[in-house]
Amino acid sequence: MKGAFIVRLIIATSLYTILGRATVWFDPVSNAILVFGSRFFLVLSPFFFAHFKANAILAATLLAALGAVLLLLPGQIFLIAGAICLATGVSVAGYLIRAYASENIGAAARNKVAINSGVILAGIALSIPDQSNTVIALTSFILLLLAAYVARNIVSSRPRVELPAGSTASRSIQLAWVLLGLTMGIKLYSPFTLLPQYIVSTTGSLAPWYGMVVLASSVFIVILQKPVIRVMGKFAGDRISMITTWLAMFCGLCVIALPGPFHAATFTGALVWVMMLSLVECFASYLDVFGAKDNCLFIKELAVGAGGGLSALVSRYAPPEISGPILALTGMAFMVIAVMIILNSSSAYRPKLRKYDAN
């Protein structure tokens, strides 16, 4: 897995730097495509692996670099094409690296560290004042070319890469996980969609301190993620943990609905707003445990991308004073339906009380 850490780090840095600037750079459709595709287009991973074999990550990274180049060209068509190429490249390369990393525990841990480190670097990049979109796109292109060069050395022992098998859960449970994924997508991407749009609409520009907010959010998650999971696993059984996670997500949606009262157009207000969502993210990660139990983790991940795309569209098209409430109420509706489905599911589904090992 030589070089995988560097490739994953560069991919995350490039993606989240561009996402952070998308509000003042992309049109609404291109913005939504980038957010949606950065998760959903991982469905193309088997195609890349089948056609490019050992060079699959190289090909995906080069496609992402092509996307960065297209962003340099004028016109909406190039923005859309660039968003598609960039989203496809980073999604496929990221999924393949994660698949390769699952071959051993150490590699899997390094993959997560690389992603969080990339978000931190993106926050630093976004904090640099007076940056132009051209500089960001050109820098991303150069970095992605470097990642492609490093990707030549990534070798896996896997004979093939496949998407997870279809879920064996009932259709109602699958629907519940799709709705939960949509809700998680709204929450996860709001700092990159709703917040920058709110800042721009309120102040007239994207403040340089926005990058510091992104950086602080990632550091906060890195510090608190494992302690939160450990406490949940130690003091709560499955059912209590699931209910606690739902309540945390509901609180997160309430935060999303209130950028105005939080004064999210100011540094302090935005920092508090994002920190609260970051704390919710630490709890929401626990849903992966239950999604895996139902063999619904993959469809949940795809739905997260769709929720992020919805967040981008609503943030760009709806007036800033109501975009937050619209997203929050939509997420609440999705979550209420999902919770009702799960609570009314058969006793065979209901989680047995057990402890989750956070280690």
C-alpha cells in the first residue's frame, strides 16, 4: 500500500478546498453535482478496476486532475464537465484506496487519518486571503498529477474489487436507511454548502476566516470521535445508542435551521455553529455500526451523497433566511419516517443489547 496515504491526503485536500469555494465559484447545478458525485460515483469503482486493473487508482486520479483543468475554462458546460470528472475521480480513487486499505487494520487507520488531515489542509488553504479560483484549480491540478504519479506504486493483492452485495434487509428497512442517509448528507455537507452561502449572502463575500472554521471542525472531530464512540459503547446497549444517535441528529438539524440566531456570518457564530454539528457527527458515525448489521451501509453511503446534493441545491436556490429551515425540516421529516419504520420493524431486526468495542 505504498503511497496510498499521500494519494488519499491529496484527494481530500483538493476536494474539500474546491468544495469550500464552490459557493462563490460554481453555478448551483455544478455545485450539486460535485457534492452528490463525490460520494455516489463510487458505484463506478468496479468498472475502473475491471478496465484498468492495477492502474485503476492512477486512472481515477488522472480523471480528477482533468476535472481540475476543466474548471479553469470559462463557461457553465466546462464547470459541469469538470465537476463530473473531479467527483468521479476522487470518489472512485477514494473507494479503491479504502478497499485496498481494508486488507489490514493499520492501513485502514491510516486511510482515516489521511482524510482528516486533508480536510485540515483544505481549511488552511481556504484561510489564505485573496485567493483566485484559477490558483485553486491550478494548484489542485498539480497536486492531483503528483497523486497520480504516486498512485503508480499502489499495489493490492485483491484479484478484483466489487461493490457490496445487495442488502438482505426488507425493503422497508432499506428505505429507512436511505432516509437516514439523506438526513446525514444534509447534516454532513451543510458546513460546505449552507454555511458559505449564508456568509456570502449576509456579508457579500466569503470571509477568509471560513477556512479556519473548516480546520477547527476537522480537528474537533479527530479529537472527540473515538472518546464519544467509546463512551457510547461502554455505557449504552445497541438500542439506547441508536436512540441517542437519533436525538443527536435531531439536535444537529435544529442547529442547521438557525444560522441567523447563531450569527453564523461572524467568525465566533460560525465556529460555534460548526462545532455543534461536528459533535453531532461524532455521534452520527455510530450509525455505521447499525447500517453494517443490516447490510445497508452501502445504500446509506449513496444516500449521503444525494443528501449533500440536496443541501447544495437548496442552499443556492432558496433565500438565505429560509434555506436552513427548509433543509432542517426536510431532514427531520426523513428521520421521523425512518425512525417509525425501524421502531415498527419485526423483532428479528431490533438490535440485541450488546456493547460496541470502540477499539
